[in-house]
Amino acid sequence: MAKGLIWLLLLLVLTGLTALGWREYQKIAAYGRWATAFERHKYDIYAVLGQQGDQLTWGKPWGVKQGELQITNLQTVSLGEISEITLEAAGQIAIALKSKNSAQIYKIPFTDLAIATNWLEYLVKAHGT
């Protein structure tokens, strides 16, 4: 009886892990479809980011609905509206974009410093600063 309960528990754990893996796979596949609209893009647990021309679009991915990536706090800004681009690595890693026209500072979070540094170099070059 005890062995049966252990096997049942193991089966439930494996079923749960499979379901979680399938959800993550669907999220990444939906991100791939979302990313086709952009020249350059990134995906991690903190944010999706896409660049098309001088437009940057980013937000937090949270799930998939009817095959489409669901993104909260979706924002878009033109590089022409930005006066300064910096990297913040204290605490959470983020690229900070300071608006020319207001005191607004947009922050795009990253999980990896190397990826954030590559994006920073690219954006600074694209911005011409």
C-alpha cells in the first residue's frame, strides 16, 4: 500500500511538472510569434522587449490566451524622445531611458547583466549618443 501511495505521489508530481513545462513552452512559442514584428527582441521572466526602427516596446509577460502572449504594462517609446540611456545594476538590472520632454524615466528590467549590457550598447549606438 505504501509503495502504491509513493508511486501515486510521484505520478502527480510528474504530471504537475509536465503541465508547468507545457505552459512555459506555450509562453515561449507565443513570444516567438510576438517577436516577428520586431527587428531585435528579448524575452525573460521580467520583461519582453522589441525594437522596430526607433520604437521600443516592452512589458511584463504573464501568460498566453488563445495563442497570444499576454503582456501587462505594455509601453512604447521612440528613441527620439529619449535624452539619456543608462544601465542600472544595483538591485534589479535595468536599462533606464530618460525622456527629453518630461522627468519621466522608463525602466526596462533584465535578468542577465551581459544581455542588458549588449542592449545598452546597441541602444546607445542606435540613439547616437
